[in-house]
Amino acid sequence: MNEFDIEIYRFMLDCSANGLSVKTLKSYEQTIRLFAKWIFVEFEIDSPRLVKAEHLGSYMP
């Protein structure tokens, strides 16, 4: 389990504790995992702590 996995798990626990629907939880998790995969492929970043605004700008059109 890498840092992204741990932080995604924590985020999902928080969202679940806040009563978000199962459909919303699945959507959030899928979106975040796709981003984590993309950022690793594009920049070899495997920690959310290393993500910068420039990376986010590259991901979002």
C-alpha cells in the first residue's frame, strides 16, 4: 500500500462518515484513483505530498 492508497482510504472513510451515498463514494474513489494513476505515469509521483499546483493544471483542461 503506497501513500496515495492510504490517503484515499482516509478520505473515503471521512466521506462515508459524512453520510455520502454509495454512488457518490464510488465516483469519488474512481476519480481519485484515476488521477493517482495518471500522475504516476506522467510524473512518476507516488505521494500526494509531492503534487503541486502545476501538476493539477496539467491534469485539468
